[in-house]
Amino acid sequence: MTHIAVIGAGVTGLTTAYALLDRGFDVTVYERNRYAAMETSFANGGQLSASNAETWTQWGTVLKGLKWMLQADAPLLVNPRPSLHKMRWMAEFLANIPNYRANTVETVRLAIAARSVLFEMAEREGIDFDLEKRGILHFYSTPKDMAHARDVNVLLAEGGLDRRELSASEIREIEPALKGDFVGGFFTESDASGDIHKFTMGLARACVRRGASLRFGVVVEDVAAVEGGARVRADGVEEMFDGVVVAAGIKSRDIARSLGDTVNIYPVKGYSITVELKDELSRAAAPWVSLLDDRAKIVASRLGEDRLRIAGTAEFNGDNLDIRADRIRPLVSWCEKYFPALSTEHAVPWAGLRPMMPSMLPRVGRGKHAGVFYNTGHGHLGWTLSAATAEMVADSVAAELRPERPAARPALALAA
């Protein structure tokens, strides 16, 4: 059989494994944690958001980063301590500013294509992940922010996304729980929200049912391209494969370097709180429509009856998972500002490291050696894009390493 190794059991690794199974490959997934989805796929903002596809590669982001550098609770925080990796990443980020428009449009197209594939995966396998197809509401408090949102909407429309501009009164009609004064907003009805951890855990079980081998709690020590395929050494045990897909989040950079490829991922930390809605008043006061506050860079998603996920901020501080109180507090304060009747007594904090490329586009496809492929570097849109990039990389693998057995069932198809 044609046997493919996948490194990483986050949402990108497991959507990749699933797509490879569809094409008739034998699949082995390596994961250093005891369970799937225990790192960046554990507690993100919960949004499947084509409407959040604007890339950060613009001068406005750079100026805000400089302005906020010494503000501990800033939406974007850059540790001023230099490192060679950080400086190289920032230089490439600046070099991608001319590509802002094109990369934003491409990201929108990928996000739209991914939707139907992800929903079909979940429906096929009966995965319950607190999916809410109620759209995503962006809201704005100043005319300047609203004007920028209209400019961004032109790019999103160019990528094929249908959105509706809202007045302040229309915002209240769509989500009555949201309190505050707004000048307007945008509503993307086709966007959705849910629990990424529950989805990925469900997909892991589906992959096992379909014959994949999932090896949890093992550390991949080396990946090498060799004649006839790829060799993976994990916990001292070597195994040969016909090919390998690297979907290892922030560790993908090191693996790529050992394979002779450059995948310039930087770990960009994001934080979240999961507010437990333990009383009836809090459950009634919490929103059901998923929200995005562009100025604060904070999102909110309802996860079933009794949880509200609030997430945001970006921190350039290396491979550091410390949960800082001064970064969590703005999330709690945001919740109390816009949902004053909701109790934040039980708010569970979390931090994750987004694997981000300087272009803000993921690295998908073939490496320089035969049998080596990548599906990584999705940044803040890992869940949103994962189903599309999984299909893309699986197609690349199938084109080069045709499976020796027929597919068990038709592969899912990307939207045109």
C-alpha cells in the first residue's frame, strides 16, 4: 500500500489525513501530545470566518505595532527584544505589503471553498461540534473604523464573499444581547462558528474508524527524505513511508529546515477565555451570533447553551505559552462591557501559538524533495482554511504518489 505519514494532529493535520484516506492512501499520524487538538486547535475563537480574511500585511499594522509596543494590554504586542528569526520574519512581512490586496483576495477564496468541505466532513462522520450557522457580525464604534471596513469589504467581495452593511439599529436586531453604541457594521450570513477542539477530536475518531494509525504521545525526532520516500524517527523508532506531509504548527519550521526547505513560520500568540454560563441570567445575556470587534481584535462565539468563547490579541514573543494576566484581563473587560448582565466569575483562560507565515498565506504543497509535502502556516485562520488546504495537499500527494488501492469513496470536492 502507498503509506503517507502526517506530522501533527491539529486541525490541519487531521483534515489532511482524512483527505488522504479519501484518496486511498494508508495514513499514519504522529502527535507529541496525548490527544488530538491540544495546542493551537484547542480553544481558539471558534469562528469559521471568511469575513476575517484581510491579511495584516499593511503599513497600518506596522504603525499600530510600534505605537502599542510598550502597552501591555494592546491588541498587537511585539516584544522589542531582537532575535534573528523575528527580524527575518519581520523583513519578509514588510516585503509582502505590496501583496496585501492579492493575498487578501486569495485568502477569501480559500475560506469560501473550505466551508462546504468542512461541513460535509462533519455531516459524513456525525461530528457534533456546537456548530452555529448564524453568520458573523462585525461592529464598529467610529466613522473612521467603518470607512476602513468598507474598503476591506471591496476586497472581500472581489474574492466572492457576500456581506451586508448594517446600521446601528440593524446590529441590535441581529444580536439583541450586544450592548453599546455603534455607527454600523457588516454581517456575513454564510460564516459560522463552533468548537474546533470537538470538531478535531471527532475527525480523529473518524480517521481511526477508516483505518488510519494515530500515534499519540510520541515525539518526532527526525524526518528525512530518502530514496523511495521519507524516513520518520519518533521516540527512537524509525519507519519508512512513501511520503510525508508536515502539518506540525510552529514546529514545521524546524522540520522543514532538516528537509532542506524554508518555511518561515513565526509563533504568534493568541489568548482566549471560555466563559461558563452557569446561571440562567448569563445564558440569556450571552450572544448567539458570532461577533468580531475589529478595533479590539476580539471575537466571541457561543458554544452550545452553557459556554461563550472570547478570543483575540496577537503577541510576538517567541515560543512562549505563558498565560499573562495583563493579556487575559482585556478579554474579560470586553465581555463585561458589551454583555454587562453576563457573569464572568467562571472564565477559563488559554493561550495558543498561531503558526504564521510572513505573507499571511499558508505553505501548501510539495517541498524540494520527492515525497515531501507541507500543509502549515495558516496563522489566525487555521480552522477556516484547513479543509481547503487539506484537499489541495492531498491532490498534490495523489498526483505524485498514486495510491495502490482505489479510494474507498469519492474525495470531497472544493467549491469552484
